[in-house]
Amino acid sequence: MTDIAIRCAAVTKHFGCIKAVDRANLALPEGRILALLGPSGCGKTTMLRLVAGFEVPDAGVVEINGRLVAGNGCFVSPEKRRVGVVFQDCALFPHLDVLDNVAYGLAKSGDQGSRVTAILNLVGLKGLESRMPHELSGGQQQRVALARALVPHPDVVLLDEPFSNLDAALRVRLRSEVRRILKAAGATAIFVTHDQEEALSLADEVALMLRGQIMQVAEPEELYHRPSSKEVAAFVGEADFLPGEVSDGQVSCELGRFQSRTAASGEVDVMFRPENTQPILHPDGPCEVVLREFFGHDQLVTVRLPSGDRIRARVGPEADFAPGDRVRVRVRGDVTVFPAPSRASSSGLDSELAVLAEETFGAADACSSRTAAAGANTANVACVSSGRRETC
Ligand SMILES: Nc1ncnc2c1ncn2[C@@H]1O[C@H](COP(=O)(O)OP(=O)(O)OP(=O)(O)O)[C@@H](O)[C@H]1O
Ligand SMILES: [Mg+2]
């Protein structure tokens, strides 16, 4: 059986009346990379600081490699936890060159030099040993910070949004490099991000955090295709929901009859991801294109169904759609459904989702969600944008 490197059980942390972390549970096996994903202010940094030992939990326990480090009257200080930390701002020593920045904190020993050299090779900084931090690019500085965290052979590495101040292209390149580096070092890591693409592409497992609580921990595919709730679905990727009904093992809704990935019965909300829906131009099509957003690599087309509900479809960059076009909508693959025990009360959740979207994307982006939520009494649909852009 794989050993658990980081275990948090019912960890709670308040700052005055703010419950920053609320009964959080985690169990991360050795050698795995976990992305801690959630909107701004949901408690990600606090969670990381609790594991690192920079905060003391009010309740719950933290264990690292089977050793109790916080809780039950015990508290092990950060320097004794064998944890490497990489912060968003790198925090390199400006008066030390690359070599000394990386060697800092590593006890002087016969093999210190060879260990530093090996790590600098691993992170691709060979030849830059004598550069000062201000002579490095942002990405190089991030790699120095990573090398410094890895050099003492930590049991776990904690990274708090380490790429957030880099441009988009460098960020994408560096995140796959960081994955390679962490895997080559055999490190167990928690990686904080509010970017769902980053979380899904970099991690072995993703923990979704909302309002201080860890809502679901799962492998990326599982989290994306089988989110535990509409709220999770709305944060991890883009999701639209239509009312439906399950009978004879199949779900029926305005877009047709489908196989469900998840077990349910009776009234449900059916989730559609934009990449699984496809508008097809047809002069007598029952649906109408109301919006087209062009992103370069693809486009997002919003379609109004006969009921008035809206659904988004992701299409290739060449596809030719314009507002007013009549279309049919085709759905690819199976769907995910969520129980909708009472349609009357679902508007409460829809407005919560609208608030979540507004908190996350700002009022303008949340507008469509709010419109959909407001229409929930009649149209019964929550159309929640969680965006492909960086989310906070
Ligand atoms: N030292 C502190 N004193 C008081 N409140 C704090 C402190 N640290 C964090 N908080 C509050 O706890 C909550 C969680 O903050 P935290 O920094 O963990 O969020 P986060 O998910 O990392 O957000 P972001 O994505 O913006 O970095 C927030 O409401 C924040 O204002
Ligand atoms: Mg933070």
C-alpha cells in the first residue's frame, strides 16, 4: 500500500470571525502532485501555511509522512517539518547569486556542491550559477526558487501560485517543466492555483476548495466528468444545466435523450460542457445563435433553445456562426446529471451559483448566470460561466 505523505484531518483555522479553513480533509500519497484549486479568498494559502507550519490550526491534525506535526497538543515548527516552500513572489535573496540562493539553508557538507549542481541541472539553470536575481527572467527566478526548495531533499514541496506573475506562454511552459522536475525529484507536492486548466493539466489529483471547505478530491478526469455537485461543476470548467428526467436508465431533456455517467432517478439537472455540444446550421433549426466569442484557437457560441434556456458550444476557429443563425444542437457522448429534488427550491442554489460566479469573475461575467438564475422559475436553468481565462 502507498504511504500517505500528507494527511490533514478536520483542520480548521479562524482569523477572528473569518473561518479561513473549515474542517478540511486531505490524504496525499507519497510522490503525488495535488493541485489545491479554488477562487480567491477560499483558504488555499492558509491551508498550505497550516501544512508548512506557518499557522497553527484551531482544530484538527496535520501529519507529514506519518508523523504528527500539528494538533492534539503537538506543534512541530516549520524548519523541523522537512517541507520545501515556493511562494508566488519567489522571495530570492537579492544580494546572493543563483548558486548561493540555492545553497542557502543546506548544511555545509562535503557533498553540498554536488547536490546544488545536480538540482541546478534538474531545473535547467546550469551555467547561470553566478547570475544575481535581477539578472534573471521571471521564469528563471521561479526555477531558482524551486531549486532552493528541492535541494535539502524535503519530504514535501508546497507551491503557492508560483506562476501567477508570469505571462501566459511562459506559465504554460514552466508548469509542465515543474511537473517534470517534481516527478524527477520524486517529490510529493501541493500546488496552489486558482487556474482550473493549470490544476487539471499539472496535477495527479485536484482538491477543489470553496469557502474554506474541501468539496472534492479526485483525479483531474474524474473531477471534470463527475463533479460531486453543480457548484463544483461550475468551478471546474464551463457548465450549463438543463432540467431533465431520468427513466429506464436514460435521461431526457430539451436536447434529447442521453446515457448518464452518474446514477440518479427522477428529476435531475443535466450538465452540458461546451465541448460536447455542437450547433449545426439549419434554416429551420429550432434554436438561435445569440452570441459568438472568438478566442483564436476556438470559439464559444451561445445558443438559445426553444424554451428560452441557453447552452454554450465550443467550436473550431473556422466555424462560421453569427447571432441570428438558426441551428440544431447535437450532443456528443454521455452526460452528467445532478439530483434536483425540488425544482421550486433549486432557484436558491442557482442564485448561490450566480453569486459564486460573480465573486469569481466579477459582476459583468456573472450577468449571464444571474439572468439564467432569475429565469429559473420558468426556464429552470442555471447557466454558469466558469471561464477558460484565469479565474481570479
Ligand atoms: N493573517 C490573516 N489575518 C486575517 N485574515 C486572514 C489572514 N490570512 C488570510 N485571511 C483571510 O482568510 C481567508 C482565506 O485567505 P487565503 O489567503 O487563505 O485565501 P486564498 O484562497 O489563498 O486566496 P487568493 O487566491 O486570493 O490568494 C480570506 O478571507 C482572507 O482575508
Ligand atoms: Mg493565496
